Amino acid sequence: MVREKLDRNEHRHPQNEHPARIGYARTSMVEQNLDAQIAALEAAGCTMVRTEQKSGASLKDRRELSTILDFIRNGETLVVTRIDRLARSMRDLQIIVDRLKQKGAHLVATEQPVDTSTAAGKAFFDMLGVFAEFETSLRRERQAEGIAAAKTKGIYKGRPPKIDMDDIKPRLSDGERPVNIAHDMGVARSSVYKAKAETVVDGGVSQ
């Protein structure tokens, strides 16, 4: 079983310790089959194929991809079948491409017209920053529109108010009930009880 995993995660050409084309295959779930991707990558000349079955929604915990990005060399090429095997957002894709650029490496997709070793490919990925910025701006705009709509409907409460323990403690010392203080100040009762506990420690409230 361990041998099978090693075979799937690392296919090396016996005469090439540092392959020029490194394949990366990914599925989101263990139940999904990687064989088609591996076959396509090997057919594209990849002498090493690293695989993992992780969600593409984030770069977090993508150990096989991280290994490739850490060790890929100048002039080598990262090959995938489709761009969405690498990332699901423009921002993450830009991060990956930037790391490849820093290493002097390239990116190729076998099923899409993507090849950063060509002038057209470089121009396309130079636009990634613009697309990523647009995506971020659009997300912020939608968030602002959602907040505005919620305020209009009277259902937007914003961030919880900052709790000032020094405002709560005197009221506790005056004998006010925690539930009344919490309601009046618009804070959680747990915060008032926390202030009460601190006041007891300080010797300010005995009840």
C-alpha cells in the first residue's frame, strides 16, 4: 500500500534525476480517480507526477504542490491538465504563478492554451494581477451593497460594540443586575459576569 502511494506520487525517469517537466494531478476527494490526469501528464512528457486529493479552494495543506513550488528549478515546467487543478481563485493562481516566475520556471496546461514559456502565455499571466484585483474589488463592492441593503431593512447590526470593563464595574458596584447592564449596554451577559468576576477578585463586589 505504501509502495503504491509512492509510485503514484512520484514517477521518475531513471536517467533524469531532476526532470524538466513536473506534473501535478489533484482531485478534491479520495473517491475520485487520478488515473486519467496521470496518464495525460505522462503523455505530455512529465517524468515526475506528484498527486494529492485535497480541495482546491485554498492553498493550505496542499503539501505536494508546496513541494513542487519549493524545489522546481530554473527552466523547468509545472504541468497540469487544467488550471483549476492548481487553484479555484485568481488570487491563489497568481500566487502560484508568481512563485514560478521567481524560480524561472514555467506553467503549462495540457487541455487549455496555457504556456508561460511563450510570449502569449506570459502576456496572459501578466494580466492575472489585474483580474485578481478586479475580483477583490468586486467582492468588496458586493459586501458593501449587502451591508447597505441590510441597513435599509434594519437588520444590519455591524460589529459588536467594544466592551469597556471600566464602565461595567461601577454599575456592578452600585448593585445593578448583570442582565440589566448587559441589555442597557448592548453587550453579552457573559461579558458582564466576567467583569463581575474581576471585580470580586479586586475586592469591589462581595455578592
